[in-house]
Amino acid sequence: MKVMMTGGGTGGHINPAIAIADTIKKYDKDSKITFVGTYKGMENRLVPRAGYPLEHIEIQGLKRSLSLSNIKTAYLTLTSVHRAKKLLKKYKPDLVVGTGGYVCYPLCRAAAALKIPTAVHESNAVPGLAVRMLSPYVDVIFTNFDAAAEHIKPKFRNKIIKVGNPGKRADENYTREEARQKLGIKQRFSVLVYGGSLGADTINHAAADFAKKYLPKRKDILMTHAAGAANYEEVKEMYGDSIDAENVELLDYIYDMPVRQAAADVIICRSGAMTTSEIAEAGRAAVFVPSPNVTDDQQYKNAKVLSDKEAAVLIRDADFSADAMYEAADKLLSDKLYREKLEKNVSSFAVPDANERIYRELKRIAEAKK
């Protein structure tokens, strides 16, 4: 099977695409997969590293405010569909899959026009502009959240299939005790804090203040904090002498996330679609601090879906501090029933076989049009 994958700009679009591609290769070793992205997005780093060829289409996003660049965006949107058709005629794929971001629009729109089986996947609770624009044309719309369906026009909702979020699954599943033993955790409670691979300033500052203000009095808590590689040295200075405490563990990056999540009693983090899916699969009580710098406030909307179902605690970035962090963590740690309630509720959002669900449906639509 020949497949073209598209989705770019951020890891939130690219990593699900890579996960889908890896799953296709797992079940169809002879498949040939090519990615299509922009010249400037993170796909230029992530896709080659994953071992897939990458083609490019020149296109840019729409500015939310009045801007002359929107004239160029409109021009590129029209011309990029023509460029996409050339790529499709060159590679002759049996299937095209988009995972969001403005670059997925021209390829998926061109594929649908050429009667090539086409699917899109939306990780967030509120679909992005590209997915909403493509809904009349694609064969299938995969979603991670049930709430996403509310933002697709009713006449196209019959195309929606909730499959969860594609991603790299852990090779091993740990119980909390197994994970604690593996990591050598001696404290009664474990609090895991991170802001994504690049870190998050608000969370980093709050965690450093939390370590200095509260952890000296709470020897029963181990806080593990991943500050982000770019920020590690700066954050280390923020910690001061508290960095040497036995119940403080400062890291630049977490390479063993599944075991860290399994060991945690409380996780404090951002709320991108991939992160919320990981928390659901881990079944852990989480405090989400959505990034305020994401298009359409997507992280807040993701976290709001979970908090409304009593599946997580939500604190706005502007309201997050060491005091807010302690108040939320202390409530979860001191009230076991409340913590277990969140764990149970967030677990209901988990779809551990998302990769396989997507693969089966992609194979079906590809074969249906032969």
C-alpha cells in the first residue's frame, strides 16, 4: 500500500502522523509512506528522524487579526492544491491521511478531488480550521474527543469515528508499586511536573518556588520536575540550595515517561492532546495548566472537557503559582477518595488500541475504492 501522510507545524500534528505511519508499517511491511509538510515546520526535524521521506508544499497559516499576510495565505491556499495534485500524480498513493495543521488542507483537498481515499485525524477537543474545512470532502474524520463532533456540521458527522489519539505505546505497563520500586522512590507520595519537551516558564517558576517554600516541610513528597533542555540551567539556579534536597529531582528531559507517570500520585503539566491522552492511559490524577500561547486556546478546551467530567483539575496559566500548585497537590494527596475518583474518570477517556483502530479503518477505506 502506498500512503501519503500530511500534518505539520508542531509536534501535536506530526507525532500522531508518525504513529499512524509506524502502525501501517507494522502491519504492512511492504507499504511505502511519504510525508508532505511545510519548509519551516518541526516536520523537517521529526519526519527524517523517524525514517520517512518528506516532500514540501509552500503554504502558511491564516492570521487571526487583519493582516496583509492573509492575502498571501489565500493565494498559497489556491496554488498549493495544484502543487499537491502534482505530488499525488507523481506518487500515486492508495491513501492520504492528514493529522491537522494548515499544510494538510491542500493535500487532502486535492486527494479527495482525485477520488483517492482520504482521512483526517483531529487530536483536540475542538477541531482546527483545516479539519473543519476538509470535513465535506474526506471519507473519514477520526477524533480523539467526543466533543469534537459538536464542531463539525451535522450533515458530515456520519463520517466521524472516535478512535482516540495515535501515539507511541509503552512496551511495558507498570503498576504504581512496580514503577516506584524501579525508580527507587522512598517517599510516601510522588508528584511529577513537566511542561513539555521545551519546558514551560510558568510551571518552571512555580515548581522552583514550590520546592523552596513547601518541600522542606513535606518530606513525604518527592517532586520530580522536568524543566526542558533549553531551560535546565536557568531553572537549576532558581532552585538554589533546595536542589540538593532528598525530595527534589530536577531533570532536563524525561526519557522514561511511562514509568514516571505510573509512579506518580499527581501529575502537573500542560494539556496538549497527546499529553491528555497519555494521562488518560496512565490513569493518573492530573492538574492541567494549559498553555495560553496555543491557537484557539486548544489546550484550555482539552483540559475543560476533562475537568467538566471531574477527570482532572484545571488551573489557568495566569492563576498558576507555587501556592496554587501546593493547594491543588495537597488536596489530591490528602484526599485519597478524590484522587481515585479523578483516576477512574480520566481512565474512561483512554483508548489504548487507537493505533490499531485507525489502521483497520484506513485499510477498509483504501480497499473499498479499489
